Amino acid sequence: MDPHRNFGAPPGDGDGAVREIACDESGSDGENLTGGNTDVFAHAGVHVPVADAAGALREIRDRIRSPATEYKATHLLREKHRAVLEWFLAPGGPLHGAARVHLTEKSFFVVDRLAGVLLDDRGAAAEAYRAVRDALGPEDRQRFLSAANRLLRTRNGAEPGSSVPLFFATLDELRRAHAGTDAGPVLERLAAGRGRAEAYRAGLLEGPSVRIPVLNPLLPAIVATAAYWSGPGRRPVRLVHDRQNLLTPERIAWIEETARRSGVALAEVRLVVARDDPRVQLADFLAGIARKAAGDALRGSGDPGLTALLRPYVDPASVWGDGRTAPALGLSVPNSSARAAH
């Protein structure tokens, strides 16, 4: 691959040709965004010929020499394989100029969706996120995010109606505890949205059997991936995606229709088994590396060298609210590009 290929735009395939992008994700906890195992969700797309992808996998195996039958990002992230990791991401490597990864900071995603439901104003998400992050202590911040997550998630166990009183009881306690702080006005504004919250929960109970979970970042990330590779010229794209239980035929139809309504020329989403497609395995590597690197950066334990290698691959449309880490990842905040997917 040309090591000088421009990272700013998708590579071409000839006029009118369908661009086929192989995709995979890392960090999926479903709708459990505040109590899961990861802080970041990553969705990667790569545009590499099958033969080149297979060659890259052989090269990785030759360099790492693990007996594992299936390699994962964790193999490349081991310190003893640092040279392989750097080769994988560096200019001249197998993905240079031919891959993108869409990041979702899960806490910001929850606040963004909460602002959409309670305020009908996702533009307020950045202010709410900053107030919650900066003015509430770690314990109260986690209480707020957990209650918001429970309110918004599609399934809440045997008592789905309890999520509304639980959230607003938590909100009332936080309003009293943090009156007069920068969080006060934001919490007051959210408290006025109880009617919207009740309507949202009622809609989940009475709505169609095929639901689009507002809190699962996979679906909007797929739309964002298609948008990047389709580009401003609206080149048709086909996404070849690792199989996921969430990606039912009805939800794939929703993805395709949402993309088209947004002006994205998404021709098809086709599901495959990752181990049968070397391109998807490369996407799996990139997603796993990006999820780990971005999550470490959020926790203040990031690897500056790895973050610098990752930066050219990060999709500017990523859903990210943390201003401290955004510059290192090449992002600006607030970033609300994914809102069009909802």
C-alpha cells in the first residue's frame, strides 16, 4: 500500500464502484454503558483487498508466533510484541490510509441520549456532561450515570416502570446536595423532564416488537462508518460485518434506511463469520487496540506513543465528550455528529 496515501478521505475504487468495507467492534456491553467492563466502544472499518489482508495476518503470525488458533488485539498489545503493534499502525503498515475507527465514550453517550429524551435537545449534552463530570464527585457522578442508564435502557428486568421514580429520586438528592454548584442548573433542567421520561418508558412498553435500543452504540456507529466511507461524493458502500446477535434483519433494515435518509449511499450490510474473512480480523484488531488505547487515556494511564499511532485512524465523527483526551485522539468536543443517526 502507498505509505503516502491521504488519510483525510476514503481511498477510491473507480467511478461508480461499490466500496466494500470490513467491520468489527470492541467494547460492547449492550445497553449497560455505566456498569460494564469498558469505558469506550470502538467500531472499525477497513478497506483492504482480501489477499492483502490474508498476507497481513500471515505476517502477524510469523512475527508473534503464538500457538493460538485465533489472534486478537490482545496479542498485539502485549509489551513483548510492541514492534508488531507499531508496524501494524505505522505508515507503510497494512492499514495505513485504509482504515478508520469510530469511538464512543460511553458516559458521554449516556448523557447525550438522556438530553435527547428529557430535553429533546441533544445540543445540551455537552454542558450536562461537563457539569456532571466536574461538579459532582466520583460517587455522585456514578450514581447519576447509573440511574440515567437504567432509565434509558430498553430492558429493566421485572419492574421496568421503577426506573422513572428511581432516576428522579436520585436526581432530587443530587439537586439538594449540589445546589449552588455548576451542576445545579443542569440538574434542575433535567428534573423538569419527568413527563418526557414517563412517555419514553410507556412507549417502550407499548411500541413495536422490534425496538432500536437508544443506548446501544453499535447501530449509530455502523451508520457513522458507512457515512465516512461513502464520503461527500456519496459513493455506494457495502459493509461486511462480523455477526452480532443485535444485528437482526429488522435492525439491519433500520441501519440501511437511516443511512439513506442521512444521505449515505449504504448499499448493503452483510454479516460474516470473522474467522472466515481476514479483512474482518484486521478490523477486529484495530477496534480492540483503539478501545484499549482510548480507555486508558480516559483513565489517565494512556500510552502517548500508542495514542499518537492511533490518532490518524480516529473518525472525527466519534462521540466524545472528554476535553482532556480529545486533542490527543484528534477529536474536538463537543462532538454530536452521530445525532443524525437517531
